[in-house]
Amino acid sequence: MNALRLASRLSSRASTQLLPRGGAAAINSAGLRAAGAAFQQTANVSTTLPAPKAPALHELGSVDHAFTDDRIDRIAEPERRAFTYLLLSGVRFAYASTARVLVVKFVSSMSASADVLALASAEFDVSDVALGKTITVKWRGKPVFIRHRTPAEIAGEAAVSLDFLRDEETDDERTLQPEWLVVLGICTHLGCVPISGAGEFNGWFCPCHGSHYDVSGRIRKGPAPLNLEVPPYKFTGDAKILIG
């Protein structure tokens, strides 16, 4: 290959040396004109060629005729259409039933269990509580004060003016029966447990920060902002109280 390249270079140099300068330029210009004419003729031929024709549908290979072969004729086969509708309806009903069962199970799992429901309410017998005494019971893990009030205590609390109360509530609004007072034993200031039968108003006294409550469980002095909370309760008998 190297020998052939060397021979071609020597022959080209020899030809250029033998030809005069004017002759070489003439040969080059003639060659350029011939090449341009050949390129123009090729372009004209290429532009006149017809565009390729798109293949027909049967020439592309296998065609899926499932749409036309499996299509149900609504007029010729009405029973097949009815069967299809019945099948679809049955499947949708099964889906709806499954979804309903799942929702019911999810909601039931969120509801309280039997032991939690048993703790939601508690019944207490107060027949042994003497007049002027207070008992402490437990409901939902919280202390509850049940006081058997004397007629003098009832009259004294009913006579208190609302102008002297921070959290204005009458005594009748806090009791179902005047002789029985039921309140949560949790101070409304910071959650301490007040002492029964103590304080300046003979009700409850919280030694933590000095809150005084009267015999109706209303805040009368100290930092507590609210009265002692009255839980939901009702009387199930003459001496039985159901809390919750």
C-alpha cells in the first residue's frame, strides 16, 4: 500500500511538472464544470423519483380480529347480553359487599372494647353516707366527691349571690337533688386533689396553691379559674348514683 501511494504521488508531481501552468488551470476548471453538471443531473433525477407507497393492511402481517369476532350482537343474541349484564352486576355486588365488610370491621375495631365500656360508668350505693359527710369514689381513674349535704348547707349555698362568684353558677344548676353533691375531685388550677371539709368555706381546699371551694364545689378564693367539674350522673334508686 505504501508503494502504491508513493507511485501515485510521483506520477502526479511528474504530470504537473510536464504540463504548463496555464494548461493545469484549464484542466482543473474543465473538471469542475463536468462535476457540477453531473451533480445537477443526479439531483434532477432524484427529485423526479416517485414517493414510496404505504403498505396495505394485509401486508403488515397478522391482524387481530377479536373485536369483530367476539362482539355480541344485541339483536341476534339477546340472551347472551342479559347473561353479560347479570355477570357484571354480580361481580359489582360482590365488590360492594366486600367493601362493606371491610368498613364495618374497621369501624368496629375503633370502638371501645367491653372492658372499657364497663369502666365508662359506675354505680355507687350512698345509703351509708351520713349528713354532712363526704365520700371519695373512683370513676375512670379519677376521684369523685359525693357529699351528703345538710339543710343548713343547702340553704347557705342557695343564698350566695352570683356577684361573689368567679365562675357564676347557681347551686341548683350543679345538683340533681339538693341534698347530694357530686363533683370531680380535681382542682381546676393544676389538677391537684383538694382536701374535703377544709378551707374558708367548709367545702374543699387545695393545699398546692391555696384554692378554696364552697360546699357546692364553686371556687371562692385562690388561683383556680373554674368550679369543680360536675360529671354526668343520675339516680337509679333512692340511694344509688350511676356516674357516667
